[in-house]
Amino acid sequence: MSRSRIVIVGAGFAGYQAARTLSRRFRGAAEIVLVNPNDYFLYLPLLPEVSAGVLEPRRVSVSLAGTLRGVRLVLGEVDGVDLESRKITYVDPEGGSGELRYDRLVLTVGSVNKLLPIPGVAEHAHGFRGMPEALYLRDHMARQIEMAAATDDEAESDARCTFVVVGAGYTGTEVAAHGKLFTDALAKQHRRAGTGLRGDRVPRWMLLDIAPRVLPELDERLSKTAHRVLTGRGVEVRTGTSVKEATKDGVLLDDGDFIRTESLIWCVGVRPDPLVEDIGLPSEKGRLVVDEYLQVPDHPEVFACGDAAAVPDLTRPGEYTPMTGQHAVRQGKAVARNVAASYGYGQRRPYKHHDLGFTVDLGGLQAAANPLRIPLSGPVANAVMRAYHLAALPGNRVRVAADWLLDAVLPRQAVQLGLVRSWSVPLESASPETAHPVPVRSSKPSDPAEAGGTKKPTEE
Ligand SMILES: Cc1cc2nc3c(=O)[nH]c(=O)nc-3n(C[C@H](O)[C@H](O)[C@H](O)COP(=O)(O)OP(=O)(O)OC[C@H]3O[C@@H](n4cnc5c(N)ncnc54)[C@H](O)[C@@H]3O)c2cc1C
């Protein structure tokens, strides 16, 4: 008789933990299959450090085959779930298609960039949800400083040295905090080398949010620390402000200000992976509805958790757990326990977790943290944050620590490799984890993005 097959779709925080816990529980008694477009687990919280050149990209990419024993990895992006015949279909990285039957299905497909219906944003902004976008941003920042140094046109140089981040949640705040330090360091290198960058030219960073404070979803004390560090560093924090329109020359804010820029970084949040809607099961704001056992109602063989699932928050009745790595990791372990229980191994248990606090990486030796609700800032918070990330990373710890050490004593490596193009990381993408191999066609035929670019043709 063939072994029972448990298929996990998505190897992020939740899927990785689910696969690891299941392989340890079953020890070969069931076949555990993990379907993911990439062969690595991406540790998203350290992605801003990749875009700022502190960490090399592979440090935050933990090999699935190298760390998940007893788990069969299938490279592919699932594009269909047939609940009747218990099969999934997927497209592999070379465009081939495949299908897999399952006895239990665990959906952990995470989330993608959230778009707002603002004219020009889809064409001119880039998101920050995956490795290709982080690598694109790193190159883009270096290129802007290099091209600002090369031009005699003051207005162009100003625009190239202006960076606008929209969304002051933890992603936008960390991107702006790290980006400012990175571009300041690049500008300094150029001035020292006498490459043409005007002596008083300091990169200008703006962080916008419609909310009244940065980190609106977190403890107010973390907001105050982040605000102080950002403004002290020269980042213009504009709360209660949003974007009215984006054009190829810059952004029009809702207060009437027009900011000339080549860099619009969109961090307004995330929405669940569109695969959830495609499956056709009940959803809540795009998240698949599950019960407190992480099981889909009326489909006892289907489980879901992480960003893609609306998991009842038993600590706040009537609400769903927030989309955080902290919850996704624990839900991954809980779902594995409950899947095992469905085979008679142990008892199923409802998911319940009280938030343990948050850490926000502000670059350099700065951070804001509130472990167990104790507010911390400065180097102490930074040490707590780094210790937390090292403990949470399922691999590459020595390499990450080595990069941090090297960054403390050596100047940043400021070169652009140019491997990720603007058109290969469109903001509106169902798979931010992979760079698009060909320009993505826009739904609007007259859209300039259709020509393959989201920015000016001079860009790449
Ligand atoms: C820059 C950044 C910083 C963050 N910092 C923090 C932090 O400090 N603390 C914190 O708690 N949270 C943080 N988060 C949020 C946290 O990363 C997410 O909540 C967490 O990743 C959600 O886990 P998940 O497993 O649901 O999804 P993900 O980790 O996103 O994993 C989803 C996986 O599914 C795969 N996938 C998607 N679609 C398909 C498909 N169709 N077929 C197959 N595979 C698919 C993806 O490739 C991916 O591997 C941060 C997020 C970002 C973007």
C-alpha cells in the first residue's frame, strides 16, 4: 500500500516549520512533499539589510534540501487546487506543468504586495516583498547615486538623489532607515573619489504614511524611537500624507507637493496570495477561512495558516491573527501537530499565541524593540534584535554573523550587478518571490509599462 501523502504549498515561515515538524513526527511513515517556486526559505525580516548591502542575498536564503531532512521538494508554483479529486497542479521553473495528488493539503502561500488604486503607482513604483525586489533596489540606489554624480543637470541630480518610501509599517520604516544610511555612504564614497557629486549633495529620503505615526500597528513607544532615529538621520517623515499620483518624473502628494524622484518604493502592506481566491473557498479579506485548528471548514483534509489564512485569534475574540512571521512560525508548528493528529498521532490543539513583542531594525547600531513588552532602543535593542534573528534563522547563522562583523569594520561594497531589471519586478505580481523572465504585459494596452519598463527607458 502506498504511503499517505501530505502536500505543503509554500515554504515560507509557516510552510517551512510545518514541513520540519511533520518530518520529525512521521519519520518516513508518510510522504511529505513541499512545493515552492524557489529551493530556499527566505528570511524576510532581514531583507532590508540585503537591499542596503549589509548582508549578501544567500545569507537570508536557507536551503530547503540542506535543512529539511525527509521532505521531498518539488520546485513549482501551484496554479490550481482540485478539492474533489484531491490534486494540485503546478508550473515548474522551466515552464513545465505537473500535478500531485494529496491525502492532506497544507496551504501556506503567504502574501504579495498590496496595491491601491492610485494613478501611475503600478507603473512607476516597486514593492518590497521578495528577493528580486531587494536586489533590484540595491542596484537601483547605487545607480541613482552614480548617475547623479555623472550628470551636469542639477535638477536631474536632485531627482536621482531623492527616494520616496510610501508606507511606514515595519517594512517601509526599515527600508527607509537602511536606505538612507546606504545612500549616504555611497554619496560619501563618490565625494571622496571626486567623481562629480556636488560636495553638499546629501541623499534625500522621505517616508510617507496616511497614519498619524510611523509603525502605526505597533506599540507607540516603538514609533517614538523609530521617529527619533529616522528624523535624526535626516529622513523626512510625513505622516497623514499619501500619494495622489505617480508619474515618470516623480510623485504628487495629496497635500499638493510634487516631489521629483526616480525612486518610489511601495511598502503600503501586503494582501494574501491570490491563489487563495482562485481556490473558491470562503475567505475573509482574501485570507482563507480556517477554524482554530487551522482546518478549512467542510474540508477536514485541507489546512491553512500564515499570512494566507484567516486564523481566529483566541487572545482577541472576534479578530484574526495579524500577518506576522511570529504567528506564521507558530502556526506552522501547530498545523503540523494537527495534521499528525488527523492520522491518530497525538491530540489536535487549537492555535493560541500571545504576541511576544516586536523588533524593528533601524540600521547601524539602532533598533526599536519591545520583547515581553519592555521597550528598548539604541544598541541594546539592536543586540536583542540581532540575537533574536540569529536564533530564529533555521540556517546560515555563522555567515550572517560574519557579514555583520565585516560590515562593522569595512566600507559597504557599492557595485551594481544589474541582474534584476525594473520590468522583471513589477509591483503588481502574484509571485514577488521570482523575477519575471520577460516583461509583464499590462492590462492597459496604452500603458508604457507594456513596452517592458516601469521607469524611463534610460534606466536599463
Ligand atoms: C521586509 C519584511 C520584513 C518583515 N519583518 C518582520 C518581522 O520583523 N517580524 C515579523 O513577525 N514579521 C515580519 N514580516 C512579516 C513576515 O515575513 C510574514 O508575516 C511571514 O513571512 C508570513 O509567513 P508565511 O509562511 O505565511 O508566508 P511567506 O513567508 O511569505 O511564505 C510564502 C511562501 O509561499 C510560496 N508561494 C507563494 N505562492 C505559491 C504558489 N502558488 N505555489 C507554491 N508556493 C507559493 C512563496 O514563494 C513563499 O516561499 C516582514 C515582512 C517583510 C516583507
